[in-house]
Amino acid sequence: MDAIHACSSGHLGLPLGCAEIGAVLFGEALSHNPADAKWLNRDRFILSAGHGSMFLYSWLHLSGYASVDHEQVKKFRVLGSHTPGHPEFHETAGVEATTGPLGQGISNAVGYAVSQKMAAAKFNTAAHTIFNNHIVCLAGDGCMQEGVAMEAAAFAGHFKLDNLILIYDANDVTLDAMAAASQSEDAAKRFESIGWGVQTVDGHDVAAVLAAYEKAKTATGKPQLIIARTLIGKGIPEVAGTAKAHGEGGAKFIDAARKGLGLPEEHFFVSAETRAYFADHAAKLAKKYDAWKSVFAAWQQANPELAAQLASAVKGEVPADLLAKIPAFAADSKIATRKAGSDVLQPIADAVPNLIGGSADLYGSTLNYINSSKDFTAENGTGRNIRFGIREHGMAGIMNGIAYDGIFRASGATFLVFADYCRASIRLAALSGLNPIYIFTHDSVGVGEDGPTHQPVETVSGLRVIPNLDVIRPADPEETAGAFVAAVQRTNGPTLLALSRQAVPMLNEASVQTRREGVAKGAYILVKETGALKTILLSAGSEVQHAVAAAKQLGEGVRVVSVPSFCRFDQQPAAYREEVLPSSCRRRVAIEAGVSGLWWKYVGLDGRVVAIDRFGLSAPGNKVMEVLGITAQAVVDAAKSLA
């Protein structure tokens, strides 16, 4: 109450309505260590209803997390504090996920549960159990209404993630009105029908909440839902149980509420008895932690190879010579970059054992199956291939949870046009500095007969504008090899690989090494001009072949630059960018089978862009390209039109 009143901003309802739940979790039930926030076997707590962030900050503070000391609590929502408006991963020790949009935390929790199931299956031995924790998520009515949450919940039920406990703060209130205005389903029956164990309790009865939690913790074969009936804003009679408790509207009543709750007038007050209780509890938690460390040390000694694998995975290590492990393609190959990606993925998966993959029911089209492994199932936690079903947004949110956990490297696949279903989760991955890899195929109107609904024209550019998302669109199999390695080696943000359905020729105008290493720089000179430089042709992906063909027609003085990654090229030193695109040459033409907008920053106002600023057509892919003007001749004509 005091933190929200101090900044006149925030959400009182959940922290007050779930106070008893917090007491059970942080005062008794969760196994964690404030002195080692990244302890491998901690219980992970995710606050999906991130608007109630003061709930989390309050309990982290009482638990003894140094990053949330008394001063940080007072600085709630203040610039530069460790207590931002919504919890942010990397900002605050004890915050397991950046849960801004509602429902994301549920999908992230499912991803954490998958990661820990995989970790237990891979690293636990008959003699030593080093992973046996639980993933706990607190969500509200708003989270439960979001589609991403329900996609993830159905996935969790099917895969029997019994290390997952979801606590539903069922206060029957949403932001605008009482929840009855927009929902009428029976949550218990809904979750039971998708394979969850369900309990319903009074969320203000500490003993009942604790008993339900202990029962959920020992249950096997199903993820567990605890429906906790609560009163939003409990303790502030003027707003309790109403939509007004959702925001800061109740803050003006806190002095009266403090008296009603039996608290002194001092703001940000914590009693000595409370401090003593949590200090004692921290000591108990430390003993559990120390006992685990003894088991972990014995496990390390008995299993040096597994221990080395785990340490490497947690550090995010990738072989420096990864590119050399991928055989060169035959010079006369003509295959789709999605097929090249499949070939490239196999040696990478062998060299990076913590790399896992998934697909939204499209393995047969995206071709990203790791052949040396099997499916991840309820019975086989060591499988490295996850069948997400037709749940693109759930897939992306779950991938984020796996990435937050930091043991396995998540990748997932679908058609590029369905990136719009994943976009909110992709944005959060970029914002949080996570490193999932999106293998998105069928990347242009070259998809053909499926028609404009399946032909992305604006999608690549729409993704390129997301800060910290590296979108790589390789032009041939060798660029594809470079793209996959660049994606795996990137650790500070997500990478999206846009791959073609249609076959593309080998661009032998440059060496294998030049093409592969050029991807890492974002753009490179594929065809060097003969004689004085007069014209620069730029392209990405399957259309680079047209730029190369056009250069041959235009004769000497023409340079072709392949630009697989705008993100990477824009981050290169100015000297390199000037070397590739010298400012003295203003005669420039770009070609891509998508919208033109972003290319103008490279061609300038004097240049031309051959592109598709409309939706596609239902016809064979090559015919669609021809009708929409994505041809070498169009590039030639554009170049000749330049002054």
C-alpha cells in the first residue's frame, strides 16, 4: 500500500488479495535461497499477473533478497530502481520472467516446467537427484482469459507436467468490470478436461492454502491447479471486491486501512517479529540448500562428463569452430533454404547437446527435426524434439520459459506468416535479452498456391523493426549454414531465420567462406564490380539470385551486396559499412519479395526498390514472382532508370 501510494501508480488489488498466498509460498512452502537467486534446484515462482508486481517485490524483500532492500521498495516505479512497474528479468534477483502482457507468465511457467523435466531426465542418476523442484505460477482472471495461457495449459496437460503448480487468484474481477461481464466458464471443469488436477480453496485461509499446495506438490501425472477464491483489495473496504481495486484508486484510503488492519502509522513498516520470522526461515532454507550442494558435489564427482555438460550449458558455451563442423554443399546444389537448414541443423545439434527443437505441427514442412534424438514426451524427458501442436503463440511463450531457465537452448518452427501469432512472445524475448531461435519457413510469395493468406509480404520487415531481434534471411545453402551458426552463437537476444520453401541456386560468385562468414556481419560484397563502381544492387534471401543475374546483364561497374541481416549490418563499425556501401555511389537498387519500406535506408532517396507493396496471389510461386515483378529484368530496368 505504501509503495503504491508513494508513486501514485500501481496495483493494490492482487498484493492485498493474495497476501495469505504469499505468506504460504514465501514464508513456508517455496524452496529457494535469497543468497543464490539462480540456484539450479530452486522452486521457480512466476507472477503471471505482473501488474501486481508489489506482491512479488514485497515478498522478495521480506525473504532477504539483497536487490530488493527497504530503499528499493520505497523506489517502486522510480527510474533506475530494481522495482519497476512490471517485473523484469535481469533487473531484479528473484524475478524469473518478464511478465508484462497477461497470460505470458503461464506460458513461461510451462516452459520452465519443460526445461526442468528435461534437466531431471538428462542429469539425475540413480544415485543422485539434483533436479526435483517445482514451478509455481500465480495468475489472475485476466491471465486465464488470454489465448496464450490456454494454449500453454493444454500443452502442459498433454505432456503431464506434474512439476507445475498454477495458483489461480479467482477474485471474479477484471479491470473494467466484474468478471461475470466477460466470462462464465467453469475453470475447474475446463482444466480437468485438459488433464490437470484441480483443487478449490479459500485463498484467505492460510492453513487451507498450505494444505492444497502440499497436496499439489506430491501429486504425480498431472499439472496442478489451485483455484484460490480471494477478495481483491482486501483490507481497503472502500474498494475491496470491486474493479476499483485494480489500480491505485484505493491508495488514498490506506491510512484508514492501516488502522483497520492494526498497523502503526509509520509507512513501510515491518514488525521486528516479521523480520525475525523470515530470518529464521532463511536459515532453514540455507540448510536445505547446503544439503543439496553436498549431493551436487557428489554427483559432480561421480559424473564428470554430465557435470561438464551442465556447466557448459548454464554458461551458454558454444563451440568456437561450429562453422567448420558443417560440410560444404555441392557447388551445383539447388535446394530450398529450409532443406539446407535441415542439413545444417544435424551437425550443429551434435555439437551443441543442449540445443532442443520444436515445431507447431509442421516438422514435415519446416524440416527442423533433430534426427539423432526422439520426441520429448511425458515418458521420455530426454527427447529433443517437441511437438507443440497448432499452438504458435503458446510455443513461443514456452520457448521463452525454457530460455529463462537457461539450461537448454530453445528453437521452434512454423511458417513465417504465422509469426504474427507469436509476435508478443517474440517481442518479450527481445526485450528480455533471451536467446530462442525461430526457424520460420515459407518466407515469401514464393509459397505459391496457398495464396495470399500464407504469403508473407510485410512480415519480414515487421519483424526487422523489433529492437534486439536479429532477423536473418539467407540467400543460398552456404548463407544458411552461416545463419544457423550465427543464431546459435548469439547469446544476448533472439534470432529469427526466414527460410524459403522454393529451391534457390548456389551463389558461387563468392567463396563458401565468404558467404558463411558474411552472414555474421549482416551484409557483404557477393559480387565485386569490375572497373569503377557505378551501381550497387542489394537484396536478401531468395531474391539475391535476381540481383546477381541483373549484374551480369548490366555489365562492369556493378556490385552485388547480399544483406541477410539488417540488425547485424547496422551494428557493424562505420568503416565496414562504408566499405560495403560506399557513400560515393548513390546509384542503388534493392530487390526483395516483400514491402519496400525498410530498404530505403540503404538505397537512399536517389535509389530504387523493387518490392511488393501489396498482398500476394494464388498461383505457382514462380508465376506469382513474375506477375508481381520480382525478376532480374525488373532490377535491370530500375538500374537503367537511375540518373
